[in-house]
Amino acid sequence: MSLSFDKEAIMSTITDGMKMKSQMLKKGITSARVKCPKCDGMLHARLAGRKNHIRFWCDGPCKRQMME
Ligand SMILES: [Zn+2]
């Protein structure tokens, strides 16, 4: 098992995170959950602060996460 993410995983995490962020901003909500496209878990996203920083993570086996 490797501890480092490969480039594709990092890119897909950023893409999914940005997608969720723009949808959340459009809906005017600060937290959301969607089914993870990569595994059986749920993707969680929270927006915080004036600049809408996103914290984004999966609770499933793919373990993707991102903070902006
Ligand atoms: Zn996942």
C-alpha cells in the first residue's frame, strides 16, 4: 500500500472539490454531502470564512481530502 497519492487522484480530488464548491456557492449553502464518485463513501464539503475556503473530504476507502 502506498501512502502517496498519484497525480490522477490529486487532480480528481481538486476537480470534484471545485465542482462541489461552485454548486454550494450557487445554492448559498456552507456544507454538503454527495456520494463519492471514486468509492462507496460520502464526500463532505464545508465552506468557511469570508473567502469561502473549502474543506473537502471523503469518509470512504479512497480517503481523498483537500483544503484550500
Ligand atoms: Zn471516496
